[in-house]
Amino acid sequence: MQRKVTAFSVHFFVEFDSTRSYAMDVPSKDGRSERVFKTAWFSKAARKASIPDNELCSAIGQVMLGEAGDLGGGVFKKRLGKNLYRSIIVAKGSQYWVFE
């Protein structure tokens, strides 16, 4: 497990079977931290599009406030990178969020 500490949050590499993901802790309004994951494919695409992790974390905050398209079943559509890119976010019962 690799860790990288930044001013915003702690990022670490997680590997589940054959799926790689990267995790971020985002503080929520009630004081607990939300777990946010991004798949390896999404991480590579975000890096190519120059979308930093702090923008992804703020996007999760906006989704929690209802500022995203709700597709139902815990699936949200959110625009990133100054409205140039779209992403799909999957929520699992407000326990964790996954960028796909």
C-alpha cells in the first residue's frame, strides 16, 4: 500500500483482486469523512484531462448537496474540468463514492 500525504487529504493505492482503485477521504458536514474511490481507468483519464484530486473531492461535496444529475439507484452524473468532461459517480448508501 502506497501513501501520499497532501494538504487536502490522504491518498493511497488499494488493490481488490484484479481491480485497482485510488481512495481519497473527503470531510463531510457532520464531521465524518466520506470515502471516495476512483477506478484505475478513471484515474488515468482524469490525469490526462488535468483534473486534480481536489476538484474530484469538491465534486463529491456538490453531489452531496444535490448539485448533480441524479440518474437513480445511487448513480449520479457530474460535469468536471470547467464543464468540459462528464463523469459517472456511484454512491453506496452514503458510505463511499466511486468515480467511473
